[in-house]
Amino acid sequence: MILKSNHKKDFDTIYEIINDASIAYKGIIPADRWKEPYMSKKELTTQINEGVEFWNYTEENQILGVMGIQFKNEVALIRHAYVRTSARQKGIGGKLLKHLTDAAKTPILIGTWADASWAISFYIKHGFYQLSGVEKNKLLQTYWSIPERQIETSIVLANKDWEESN
């Protein structure tokens, strides 16, 4: 079942899932971008305060995956897509992504680490395509608040609505 998160009630679970699942990035992303915890409680609070709406995938009253969406004027950003390590490869991420893409009324952009090949493959499998480096840099600077080093080591993917709107 996919439900919009109650950020107050679900905060600790969202935090736990993000930091459990993000271990996949350790040793993959640049070492200077890795930290533990991967996302602090303060950073998660900031993301929620900046408008990231988390959605939960739940089975048997346990949240197994989370994915955020952030509406930014003429686009929607998919943010912080994570599935518990113990629940991976069961279609949970795909169900969350479909739910959020169906709900969005604007083109969707997704930023991820350039070396996270599994994440890139996942999004491509679900109909997204990678944008050029020039476009990626412009979009990351426009819609995300991330350090320059993260811009250098990230990519942006878009859905077909992006292509149709540009």
C-alpha cells in the first residue's frame, strides 16, 4: 500500500530507511561526498521544510520504502528514493515511482549520482532518460540546493514530459 507520509509520525522510520538503503553508495560515490549518517536528522528536517513530500510503501504495517516528490514551479523532482536493504528487488521502488509520476502534472526530473549505475538503470527501465551534461548542470543549479562537488558527480534524468515541454 502506498500512502502519503505523516512526516511527524513517520520521521524516524524515513530517517532509518534512508540511512539503511544509502549504504549501497558507500565506496561507489566519491569518498568526499560520503558521510555517516548519509542523511542527518537535521538534513531530513530541512528537506521536509523545503517541500519534499514523502510517500511510503507499506506491507503488514511496516514501511519498506520511501520516495519524495518536490514540486518546483514547472517541474516535479523525485527526491530521496530508498527501499530497505531487506526489501530490495521486490518492485517497491517501481510502485512508488509509478505512483508519484502518475500524480505529477508537470515534467519530472531526477538527480542521482553518476556512479550509481543501479539507480540510473532503474530510472531508465521506468521510462526516464539521461540529460546532457550542460543541461544537467543548469538544472541542478536551478532546482536543487547542492554543493558544486555534488553537481560535478551527479546526473539528471527526465521523463518524456520534459522532452515535450522543451
